[in-house]
Amino acid sequence: MLETIKLKSPIDGSIYAERPVATDAQVSAVVERARAAQVGWAQVPIAERCNYMLKMLEALVAMSDEIVPELAWQMGRPTRYGGEFGGVKERVTYMVEIAEKALAPVMASNPKEGFRRYVKKDPLGVVMVIAPWNYPYLTAVNTIVPALIAGSTVILKHAAQTLLVGERFAKAFEAAGLPKNVFQNVVLNHAQTERLLGSGKIDHVNFTGSVAGGRAIEKAAAGTFMTLGLELGGKDPAYVLPDAKLDHAVANLVDGAFYNSGQCCCGIERVYVHEKVYDEFVEGYIAETKNYVVGNPLDASTTLGPMAQARFADLIREQKAEALRKGATAHINMKVDKDVAGSPYLAPEVLTNVDHQMSVMREESFGPIVGIMKVRNDEEAIALMNDSPYGLTASIWTRDTDHAAAIGDRVETGTVFMNRCDYLDPALVWTGVKDTGKGAALSAIGYDNLTRPKSFHLREVI
């Protein structure tokens, strides 16, 4: 019997899409075609490779009217926010702009007469991207585009919840005229994915997902010596100082916590507020949160759609219930149709009187819930921000840039923000520490992680 992957829509529980899983023979053929295509692709000039990426971007954006409601059906994001193409365009165009310089050979810093010495940046070969459902276009382009520009071929396996995204990428690359088999989209089950990673036929894998998923990837790849890029989630903190512009902090931290129903790797999950401004901040935060409208993401009035799956919403319900049992206070208690156990529809929640004995303050939530704690000073805030197994981003809200930088130096994180959050700047490397994973994406450093150095030591003999 043919195995299929079924995509269950969070809107109404219907099967929105179903696709057959590739056979083992088909998987082998995909890898062989990728390997063969890579030889010729690596000889294509960088400028020409970049032009293919820009054409792909143009083709993808042209599908926006179809993609936006398609995303709502797949993972629940309200159509009023459009697709992800603002960020996709920013990342693709920036990685194109810096490609020639970032991929240029690095000359030895101490010239020697009679020698040519330099380090060339060679493509890795065949790169596999295992992409997540929460930002299915943005997260995928972080690796797909620079890997292709660097001269590798790419195999994309997208999340079951966003099955159709891989097909959209394939269609866009086809419209761009990309040579055959340089990019391929595949539908695999977990066992096939693990076997492929353990086969030694993949040179690099980029995975965005859970810590458990990252450990499974590492285990599957053990002994192959492939390189890994792993972004495994976060529990991102914010610290609001007494001199913060409070209305700005409130508006941005509410959005940072609840946009995309809180399903953001770098979304705000815990807020520490200096005691001098705590009451005023909490009052404003609660008022702002109460403005959300939860409902069908196809409805233009909806600002918070369902979570991608009911089990994700149930986890948030469990975290809230545990926090309340331990003494937390819930402030929103919004009445929402279908917000019951076993449903993906979930109201946003703000908790106070929380502490680090509660899972909502230490374990990843990945949903529309946030805890706010009062702190006395920087030392207490820094200790609490670092009291986490994750380290993706941290945001500091103050008018003093030097002070923010000094605090940021002491926070265990991949990115330090000041007066903003929940954003990727393609000019800055995207990376994490601790259980958030390893590797790096975007910026020139992203190219370094998608190439291998090859030294040339050429002696001239006359």
C-alpha cells in the first residue's frame, strides 16, 4: 500500500493536502541526480547563479495571491498579514548582493615573493534542507539560496504541516530556468530521512525544529562527517529597564510574543521588568493584548489564528494550568470559540506572579503565552535571562546603547537586540548557543558555513 503524508488543516481539521512518500529507489535517484548536477552547477559563474535566485524570488512573489490563503489553510497564519515575502525578499537580495565578495578567495595576509597563496571557498556538494512549518518560506531560504549561490545543489524536505511549500519553491525555480536537478523537493518519512542522512551521500544538512529532532539528526549523521546546521528553538527573554520608552516596549513586546500565534523561534516567551516601571508596563501589556481577535485566519478581522496543531495548543493549556496551580495570575482570560482541549484555537494569555519553578518560564512554549517577572536590578535580570537551556535571542529595552551592549555581553545568546525583537537582519549572522543548536545562517558567515576552505600554495619556479 502506498504511504502518504496527510496535511491536516488547523482551520477546520480537514485534510487539506496529501502527497505520496517517495520510494527508497526514488530517494536514491534524487541524490544521484543532485550529485551529478552539482559538478556543472559549480562551474556556473557566481553572478549567473545569483541571477537565478532573483528570478526565483520574482516567480515566488508572483504566486503571493495563491500562497497567502494556502499558508492560512496549512498552518493558520491570518491572511491579513500577507505572506512572508517581505523578509524573503530582504534575505535573498542581501545574500545576492554580498555573494561575490563573501565567496571570493582569501589571500594570505603576508605576501611572499615567488608564491601565490590563498584559500578558496569551495561548495560543500549536496546540501539537504529540512525546513519547519512556522515560517516555511523564510526559514528555508536562509539555507537554500546561499547554498545554491555557493555552488552546491539542494534537496528540500519540508515539514508535513507545510507540504505545499516545497512544491512552490520547485515551481519558482522552474520558472526561473534553474538547471534541472540543482534544486529538488522530496516528500520523506522520518525513517527515510534518517537513512539518507546516515548514507554518507549528503554533505551538509540544515535542520530547524525541536531539540529532540536535532538530536535525532545528529545521531543519524554520526560517522558520516557531514557538517550540520541546527536551529532548535528558544525561550527568548526581554529585559525592560527603568529608562525604556514604555509605549514602544509594550507594543513591540506584545507583537513579539503573539505574532504568528507565538509560533516563532525568536518570539518573546518571558519578560523581566525593572520594579520601577513594572506596574505601568504590565498594565499597558495587558491592555494591548486584549485587542487581539482570535478566529478563522481567512477572516480579515482575525489577528490571531489557530495554532498549527491541536497538540501545540494543548501544551500551552498545560503550561498555563501548571503555572496557575503554583500561584501565577492570568490576566486575559479571553473567551474564544473552540478554545477547548483538543482544539488548535487558543486565546493569548499574560501571566504574572510567575517564577522559574514554572515550566512556562523555562521550557519552550512556542505559543501565545508569556510570563512577566519583576526584577530589582541588572544582576537579577541577567541571571534570570541566562537561567535557560536555550540561547537564540535576547532583547533589552533602554535608551542607553552602551548599557544595552554591556548587558548583552553577559547574556548567553546568539543575538542581542535593543528596542526591537523577533527579527532577522540578513547582514548579521543567525546563530544560537546551548540547546538552541549550532551552525550559522545569513551574512558572510553564513556563506562560510556553506563552503569548505581549500588552500592553494603555489610556488613559482623559473
